[in-house]
Amino acid sequence: MQEDRTKNRNVSHRDEMSTYKKDLTTDTAINLDKNEDKNETSLLVMPEYFTTNAKVNLDKNDDENESSLLVMPGDLMSHVFSKSTLKAPQGHYATCELWDFAGQKDFYATHQAFLTSSAVYLVVADMNDDIIKQDLNQCFQDYQHIGEYVDFWFDSIHCHRTVNERASNVHFDPPILLVFTGKDKYNKANFKKREKELNDQIEQVFRYKSKQHHLHDRFYLSNKEDCDEEFEKLRYAIFENAAKMDTWGKAFPLKWILLEHLIEINKNDGKNFISFTDMLNLAKHPDISLLKEDDLLLFLRFQHNVGNIIFFENIRDLIILNPQWLADAFRCLVSDRVNNSRLYHLEDWTLFTRQGKISESLITKLFESKDGSQFVGQKKNLHKVMEKLDILVKIENSSYYIMPSMMPSSKFDVVCEQFGILSKKCKRTSWLCFKFVFLPPSFFNYLSAWFIRKYDPSKVDSGIGLYRGICMFDIEASGGGKILVTMSTDTIALQVVSFSEQWEEFGSTCSDIYSEVTQLIEEMIKRYKVKISYKLHFKCSDGYYFKDTFAFENLKREKECFCLQHKKCHRSEKLYSPWMKNEVERILHDRTKTSIKQDDLNPSNIIA
């Protein structure tokens, strides 16, 4: 945050997740969801170097009967605005936090908690790896080359661009600095040759793509041989690009600046989280006096939006000051770096690794495997936060969760064989396809979480039909009617199948699912605050849903469409009518009107 006197700003790599937007200068009363869970307050202590009046006793925790101590400098104003900062040129100082994203696909589910438009991104790659465009793949996370991840990261960051259209000769924000490591592996001549090869690859992959305009600069570094001056150039580039962003230099209320610094002081003292009661007491510091709860909520929403904290109003007992702490908690559940050898004998561990189904007791044991009880003490609230982010999905009337990112991998043909989809006994609708320019992996977590809450996963001999990127659900109690939900690199595709001899009509069921999923996708775009577009496509029932699909706009105009896969024409209406029962009559009416107009213009119909 910034104030005119110091131009002090926080530059972060975290997510803007709050769904609330409001003019920051407006005082507004807001209705809150009541949180009935126990209030678990973090232990807060005070360093010796602060003055004696920095000690503040908090209200007793009714559940744990403990009091906490906040770090409260006696003279916060002078602590924040020192003589050195007051004399410094405006805009000279900035607080910068660096975040290192886990590159493994298991961690993609957490990215929505950290990505933000208010950041400078360093995309780091080994210069020995080629930059390759992502293939349109049936498996949405099946990257074969490191270079494909560079393309993926540019797409991910492009979703958080600050504007849809850029001015001429102007870069997009947020800026990307592409950093290649391993320069020491090349001599001078080979380095120049490799540099040219990489530049040509970048040009080929990003040519004519708007995402290329996020690239502000490129660096080639060696951790072994380069001196500090080379890394100083990178540091300055980070500062220079941050200073050019629209969010730099904005003035905020002095109370907000002081409270932000007070939070940072407590965070530096080791507080990864505090409760809302703790936060109220911080806001009561004499130099701040932010006494109204609505005013504090407005501040917390802003801090959440810019990624400084993670705060959900219906999970008040856990305000996460250090989002890395949340990432560490998630890492306990998915990382192969945690020693889980003592868990292998547990039936729950087998269920987790084979089906992505995890029990509350196993979560506790995994939390205990890293850093003691820091996660166990907040397990209940962490469950809620992870559910909020669709990292965990609670199975109704059960002590188990589904973790979408840990669902096992499988191939589409294998799943079809398991369920008998390719047999003559199975009736299949056409494919309903939502085709995106870029599809964030977190979308499938959100989508599968919605289906898991609404329908029962279909059962197979090996367990349940939940796989990474491919899920099957029962949409009728008998299990005869099912819906197949899939995701490829750029497409979410749905197909309803039936094994029932009595079910001859798909229409109303498909129409309802189409309406619900369309609304769900719009909610995802709004929730994650991403600039993403998609178009409606369809594909024949036994066709490949991830390529050579038919755009709905074209199907509405033409009665037939030629299928490249089957080398024949399909009736357009047959492709979209199962899903769009409510729109079929209107489309036919519009097509008839167009045909009549064309007949009227035919010279043979004109009477002299």
C-alpha cells in the first residue's frame, strides 16, 4: 500500500480471490455470514526490544481459555516513518515479496490462491530446454517437455491482464521477465547460437498471440559464474517494471498503511495466522484507531484482493497472514518429499493414493508429518479454506474428502472400456464442448467439485470413476444414466450416456445440465477474476471431443456439417438438439426466415 509521504508499496505474487469490489474511500455496512465454529486464536508474543506499552492482552478464547499477546510497537508512527524514509525521494522504497511456485502439476490446484494482476512475474527455465507450444492434448496436464510449461505460464498470467485491449506499442500488465539459467554450460560462441535459437522459438510460439506482450525483458544467468552485478540488473528490472504499473503510487488512508505495517511486524515475528479478534485488537492500536468493524472488513477485503493475506468472511477464525503457510499445509497432503513410509500400511493411505479419497484422520496424520502441530491446531479451519478453494471436496454424510488434484490418471479409452461406453448397449448423446482460448487447470477442480457435490461418482470394479481430467457420475438412482465430464488442454466436454432400455429421450436432462454448467463457468470466471473467453462447440457422439469440433454459430446457419474424423456429413440439428431443447425451435424459425428472404431475392421469383 502507499501513502503520499513514502510511496511505499507491496508487490506480491498472490491471488485476488475476494468476490467483493467497492470504492475504497466509501464507508459501507456489510452483512456477514455468521461463523459458528470455535475460535482458535494463534499464540502471539512480543519481542523484548519493543517498549513496555507494546504489550496488549486479548480477550480470552472461550474455547481454549488462552490469552494471546500481539506485537504492538509503542510508537507505530515513528516505527513506520523513520527519518531515512522521510528524506528519501518519493517512490524510492517498496516492500517486495518473492514467491516460488511449485511447478509440479499436483500443485496447480493452489495457483488460484496466489496469482494476481498486481505482480511482476519471473518465468524461469533452463536455457538447455526448448520453448515448445502446448499440444492440444486429450490429457489436460500431460506436458512432455519443460518448454511447454513456459507457454502454459504465459497463458496463466495472461488471464490476469489488467486490460483486454492494449494501446499501440505498449506492453500488457502484469509484466513477465523471462529468466534463462545454465549460461555456464555454454562457451561464448555456443551461447550466442543458443540465445538466437531460443529467441526464434519464442517468436514462433508467441507470434501473433496477445500473451507475448507481457514479456518485458529476458535475462541469461549463471548461479555459478555470474557476479552480483548481473543479478543486480534483474533486481532493478523488477523494480523498474513494478514502478510502471498502474497500481504503483496510489494513495491510501494512513490508518490502512499503519495497520498493514503492523500486520507485517507480526508476520515477521513468526505469526502465520491470527483470528479476527486478534485483528480487531491490532486495529485498536492508538496510532490506528480503526474501531468500526465494517471499516476493518473493508481493509481486510482490500488486503485479500491484492494478495497480502487470505481472508474469507465466513472463516473468521483463520486470517492467514503468510500465504506460504497455506501452501506448506497443502504440500503436506500432496508432496512426495514428505516421508509417508509409516502410513503405507493404512487402508486410508491406499484409498488416497489410488482414488484421491482422503479421510479426516489421514489428513491429521499427514499434517503431523511436517512441522509438528502448527497445522493440526488449525485443521478444522484449514479444511474450510481448502474447500473454499476446491482443493478438498467434502463427501456428504461421510468423514472423507475428494482431492481432485490427487485423483489418479487414466486414459479416455480405458475409462470407456471400464464402463462399457463403446458397446452397442450404451446410448450416447453428442459431445457438448466449451472451447477456451486457454483453460486454467483449476477450472476442472471447480467443475468436478460441483459435480461431486451434486451427483454420486459412478462405481467401477477398481473403485469410483474419478480420474484426473475424466470423471463419470450417476445422474439417475439406478445408475443407468450417467454423465461423462472431461477436460483437455483447451476444452471442457460433457456427454450423457444411458444403459437403460426405457430411456429414449435425453432432452430435458441435457438441457438442464447445459444451463447449469454454463452458469457455473461464468461463476468460475467471476470468482477467479480472470479474463477468459470460450465458445460453444459440439461433436458427434463417437468423435474426438478435443479436436475438430463444430462451432455452434456455424451449426445454427447450416443444416449439415462435414466431419473430418468420419469423412461424412452430420445433421447440425442432431448435434446440438439434445443439449439445447429450449432453443431448437427458435433456431429453426430463424433459419426458415432467412430461407424465405433468400427466395424473395431470387430473380426467378420476381414478377415483371
